[in-house]
Amino acid sequence: MQVQGFKQSSADPCYFYKIFANGARLDLVLYVDDGWYFSDADCVYAAAEIDALSKRFKLKVKLEPKQFLGLNVDAPDGPDGEVIISVRAYLEKIGEELLPKPISEYPKLLTPCRPQLLEAYEKAKELKATPSPEALKRYQTKLGKALYASAAGARPDLAYAVGVCARCATYPSEDMEKCLDYAIVYAVQTAHDGLRFGRDEGATLHASSDSDWHVSHSTSAYVIMFGAACVCYASKRQQCIAMSSTEAEIIAASQAALEIVYLRALLREMGADVDEPTSLLVDNSGAVELSKHQKACHRSRHVKRRYLKVRELVAEGEVVVQWVASKENPSDLLSKGTIESTQFNELKRKIMSGIGGAGGAAPPAMAAAPVAIGRARRVRDQGSPRQSSCRRGPMS
């Protein structure tokens, strides 16, 4: 790659790019033996560069690709140049494998969280009963497939429900298996849902974080958007027990801020203007104040320094933390299992449907792809002498 003048990203080793003398650019993402390249609409060098790569590697180029790394890539006809990323085919397949009856025979579910999810989890955690080998294998098989669907990068609405089910992977109860089946049914019923990316010339990076302060380990959640497109999300069990809701929220905000730093570095290499701090919305006023100022009080002085990383990033101008009302916080979708279905689907629509957004200059690498999806190409290595590999996938 470097022989041909490509630069490897310092933020993500799977991402390579080349800027030509006339300012046009060619961007290439590689993961093991699969790749995806895209270029400016007026770039006349892309085909020649790929041909040159083909002389070093045995490549198969697929025009107008429909899948990449297990994800479905759909480009509906229309003036907006939209691209929809989903796990439709995978979900339809596991529905046939895991569900005892056709999906059409199940009642329509509005959220992936069974009403008894948290109660079932607390009971399973308390008992920690050892299931039969057959029951354990069945649960873990279902869980593994559901985890892939939720973590593949296209279904943030599944992250919380599947994440809670994963917490008792070694001691599942019958009720927890019912909760997991419930989430799988919802996922299959909504298999066509996915992240929608469209033209957004004024896109900037912005984010939100949240936590469900709990008597034991809380959940950290965050959603990071580029314009109206979700590019990163997470729902994770916190490693420590927070002593207050403010502490739980500042932990979640710090985790989100670290991911923001990575994405800002990646966007700079893609040609974006990220001079302004990235907005991080938090719905806890105490956490907002703690992120900005060093205050000593009995409610916050015990918080470990590692969980105040967001304060350092605020001081460095990487992030600006702002308050948002809880019902308007998109990250509520990934932190709580008690959200009423109307609110759940409204937050889901904001995150996944490509609506809303913020001002700023879009990077050429991201703005160019939706203009003409026909210029995006999938490249597959058919047995090259060297394999490209890394531990982290792009924008995952």
C-alpha cells in the first residue's frame, strides 16, 4: 500500500487513503481479506490504483456491493443518495435457526426488552444456578448469534437487551432464556431496520451518554453521531459500583469521550474540520458540572481519577459537555430497559433514521460516498501472498 503512495491511518490501521495532486482522494478500508474503497465523484485515478493493487494481490472487485463483513448495504434509488446498513440477511437466517415457529406467528413486539428483563436478571444473578449442559449450550448459542447482530454496528436498539442477557451467560435461568428469545423475535421482526446514511454537507461529530444508576453495577451507554448518521454506539456494564447517579453518569461520559477522541483523529485524516470541540450531551447536571470544574464535596471526592478523563478532555478543547433533558437523550435507548415503547421508538428513529444533525464541514471521504454509491467497490483478496489483518474493525 505504501509503495503506491497510500497512507495508513494512525487512528485505525484498517484505513488507508491517498490524496492526489488535484486534491481528489481515494479511501480504502481493509479487514483480513475483504476491502471497500470509495472515491470523490470526480476522481479519475481510482480504477488505475485498484488495477495496480491487482498486480500485487489477487483481487476480485465487485461493483455496487450489497454486502460487506456480514452487513447488508442497500442504496435505494433517489436523489438523496442514501445508503442503509443493516444485518437483514443474518437476522432472517438466525430466525429460521433459533425460533421454534415461523416469525409471522409471533405477536408484534414494540421493543426488544421483555418487561420482566431486569427482574429476571437480578434473580438469576442472585441464584447463580448451574443449568444442564444442554440448556447452557442452547442459551449460549442463542446469545452468541444475538450478540453479533447487536454489535455488528447497525442495530443500536438491540444493544441493551442483548447486553443484559449476556451478563448471565454462565448461569442463565429459564426466565432469562425467555428474555433472550423475546429480543431475538423483536430483532427478526425488525430485520429490515438499519442505520441510514445520506448526504449531509454540514455534518459534524456530536454525541450523548447516559447511565442507569443501579444498586450494583450500572450500565454505561453512549451514541456518537456524524451529522444525522450514527457511527458508534455502546451499552456496557460498568466495572465498578457507582456510589451516586452523578458518579455513574461521569463514568459513562468519560467512556464516550475516549471514543470521541478516536473518531476525531480518524475524521481529521478523512479531511474533516474538527477544530471545534465535540458536543457531548449528558442528562445529569451534577456530572456536567463535575466535567468542567474540580470540586471537592462528599458526593464526588471519592471518584477515581480514571473516571474523570472527560474533565481533562474538556480542558484540552476536545469535548464540551452540555446538559440535555433525559427524555431527549438518545443514549437512553441503550441504558434502560424500562423505556415506554413510544419513547423507545422515537429515540430509535432519531439514531437510526438519519434525521436531525449539526452544522460543520463534512469530510470529503464521508461526503463523497453517498453521492454515487456506484463508485464504492468491494474488493476481495483471492489468496494474496500477504494478508491484511488487525484487531479492530473500522468505525465499529
